[in-house]
Amino acid sequence: MTFDLILLQIFTGVALGSIFVLVALGLSLIFGLLTIVNFAHSQFFMLGAYVGVAVLGLTGNFWVALLAVPLIVGAIGMVCERVLIRPLYGRGIDYPLLLTFGLGLIILELVRIVAGTEGIPFNTPEGLTGAMDLGVFFFPKYRLFLIAVTALILVALWVFLEKTPFGLIIRAGARDPEIVQVLGVDVSKVWLIVFGIGTGLAALAGVLAAPIRGVFPEMGVPVLVEAFVVTVVGGMGSLLGAVIAGLAVGITLSMTSLFYPEMTTLSMFVLMAVVLIFRPRGLFGRAGVLD
């Protein structure tokens, strides 16, 4: 066991955690403002990969697919929010939870009907194949690209939420939507856009994960578990918590696979249990968020 090997595993964990971060960010953004536990989130992740395959087939350009996927799936998410979820606001957290669970099953079956049950290969884009020499080890270029894209998304989201008027409305609405509505803001439009952004982030994570995980209908099933572990560890509704916990879970899985491969899947649940023992609300969770 060498230092280079350990450092390589940490980098691998950060790359894996980048996917978790993008998925959990969308989940936390939706929960933080709408107080909706979106069980369809992982299927929007899967849908993003399939839409990426379709766009790539039409254009032959990975970069066009990367831009188009969050827009297309985000628009689908906005339609779902407007038509299906909005009538359930104010009826308790269990109503939208059950609806989104059913919505996820519908999306899964529709994809199986349209695209079939067999997996679809998704090649690594040209220019991102092979490995780069980082001095102490070689690391796959595509995984470095994942880390860079996630960092760029985080900066863009921070600027959007902290430095723009609409971001201020979102942050205020997450704390007290009634006051925001009294001030004349159409909260329903804010909810619509936030749901679209959240599902768009999940779809972006799906198309980014496609060259690593492949594209198949059930690819969202393990992601649902991983996303909720990250969200619970970070704290429900906390964007900072989603980032920290996503990277922590990714590194935990990567390091466990090195030292004790049989415990890899279990390790993230152990991490969640340890965090909840000392921080029942998660690392950055707020008290009363479900009230």
C-alpha cells in the first residue's frame, strides 16, 4: 500500500462523489424550497442519460447533448410539477412523496417501452479518452472532466443563488414562502423554475455518468439510494451539505473498495449511521425543516 495508490483512490472518490453531488444538489434544492421528497429524482437521472443518447444520435456531438439534456429534462420536470405535483401542495409531505414514487415507476416503464430493456453503450467523448499524467500517477481524463464540470456547476449555482435577485427570492422562499408571497412575488413560478433546475441537475448527472456506468433503464435505482444517503448525511435541504456529503460518500466508497471491497456498498450506510448518531439532522440540516 503506497501513498500514490491512496491518493489515486481519493481522486477516484472525488470523481464518483461529483456525480453524487449533482444528483443530491437537485434533490436538496427541490426539498429546501418545496419541501418535497422527490422519489422520481433518480428516474430523471436515468432519463437524462437516455435523452443524451438520443441527442448524441441526432447531432453526433457530445457537447450539444451536454447542453441540451438538462434543458429538455428540466422542461419535462416543470410540466410534471405544474400538472401533477402542484395540486398536492399543502396536503402534507406524504402526498407528493407517493405521487413522485409512482411518477418514477411510470418514467421507468415508458423508457423500457420506448428504448427497450437492453443497455445502450455510451462512448467516452473524443478528447477525453485516455489518462493524464498528474505527476504522481495517471488519472483518466474523463474523471478529471467530471470534477471540473461539477466545480463549474457549483460556482454557477452559488453565483445564481447569492448574487442575483431571483436567487434572493429562492433563498427567502425557502425560509418563509408566505412572507415572500405577501411581498407580491408569484411563488408558484419560483417553485416551477426550482423544480426544473433540480430535475435538470439530475439529468446532467445522468448524461455525465453514462460513459462510466452505461445506459440502461434500471441505472437510476441505485442512484436513488445513494442520493438519499448523501442528502440525509448532508442535511435535508442543505446545498452545502449536499456538496460535502456527496464528496464524503464518494471518497468513503472508493477507499473502502481499496481496503475492504466486500464492505463497499455497506460503508456509505455506516457513514450515515455515524453522522446521524452525533448529528441527527445531518451535517448542515436545520431544525424544524419538516414542520
